[in-house]
Amino acid sequence: MSSEESVRLAAGDVELTVHPHNGCRIASLSVGGTELLRQGDRYGCFPMVPWCGRVAEGRFRNGGDVHQLPLNSPPHAIHGTGRDTAWRTARAKKDQAAFTYELGSPWPYPGRVTQLVELTADSLTLTLGVEAYESSFPAQVGWHPWFLRNLGDGGLDARLDFTPAWQEERGPDHLPTGRRIDPLPGPRDDCFGMPDGVSATVTWPGQLELAVTSRAEWVVVYDEQREAVCVEPQSGPPNGLNTAPRLVTQIDPLELSTTWRWRRLSAA
């Protein structure tokens, strides 16, 4: 990734890098010289748009029309098209930036997606918006951060704390069955309901505490792999294009924000 393809923001001793040409991914978030996001092949934090998680067999219905999406995680389509798209940098200042891309094939409806990135010395706010140019269509937005499980320097692994109202029961096809169950212990690759808004805390003991909040009512937690903990606020559940469609129209765009707020901890 060349420097021309990166946008760098800074506030105090916090530095953030965005790769607009690689799905408008937050590539790096460094707080006081400590990287919080996983690097390598699965890195940073990418926006999920115009859907989140899996769409069953890649098919969704809008009125009488049935659409087929590419199966990028057979037998399903996963995580939208935004992460595979080059976005345009609409504006960039020292501590905030805006990015856009035009919806197009393989997504069947024209429209525009915008991501705003706003950085302060103790927080990051990400906002996604989806606009329809013509026909209305169902859509979802969300984020998939790869928070490092361990920040190094001899520190302990991260602890995740959150109190969901329910868990979406996951079937053998990795999709919600439609049943809501009491939350189960991890490891997880599961969707949870938080009707009062997402609130979760990732704590690296003695190092840093990071709170993830959003008015989103669903969060997916993926902590089955060793290197990272993923806490993913999203506007609907997996397969929600079919089971809980939220229509975007010319007069009613979809917009959602998430804020990460951190504070340093002193070692005991």
C-alpha cells in the first residue's frame, strides 16, 4: 500500500491510518505508540456494507425481485461489497476524514455509501451512511474490527465484558435459526441482541480499557481465533436482508455510528 493510498489522522499521541483503496479499512490505531488492531492478512477494521454477516445462499428478496449475490463464503455471501471496493477520499483534515463509494455490481441497486472518521485523543467515531438514488432496497451497515487479543509488553490477554439481552441461536449453516436464547459462554462467532444499544468493553489488564458503543441493536462477537477479539456493532442480524429488512429510500437513508473510547490503566 503506497503512501498515496493511505490517509493518516492524529490527535494528541493517537495516530490512525485509513486505506481507502482497500475497502476504506481502518488499517491502524496506535494509542501512545501501542497498536490496538491486528496487522497482517486480516487486519484493522473494515466497514460491512450494504449488508453484514452472511446472506443465506447469497439470495435476498426486495418486493417481487429475487437477487443473487456472489458466494464469497460458500454457501453464503458475507460482509458486503464495501470491503472489496476502492473508496474515494472526499475530504481529509488532521483529525477527521470522509470517504465515499458508488454502489454498483454485484449489488443490484444504485446508491452512495459514506464513511466518516472522527478522531480525538481518547476516542474514535465511525459513521456509515447509505443513500438510494432510485429504487428502495434493504441494506445493513456495521464494522468488523480486529482488536488485538494481546498488546505485548508482557501484558495479559484482553477480557471482553458485555451484557446482551439475548443470543441469536446459530444453526449448523452458521445463520440465526430465528430463536432467541440465553447468552452462552464463548468462544463465540455469534450475534447478540442489545435493544438499548451496543455497549461492550475490551480490557487489557493494567494497560488499556476500550469501550465500544453504538445505537445499533445487534452486535456480533467473534473470538474463536487466537490473535484477535472482534466486537461488531451492526444495524441488523446476519441474514437480516431477508429476516429483518431495513429499506433505504430516496428520502430515508440508513445511517449508523459507533464510538470507541479508551483510557489508559496503570499496572497493579
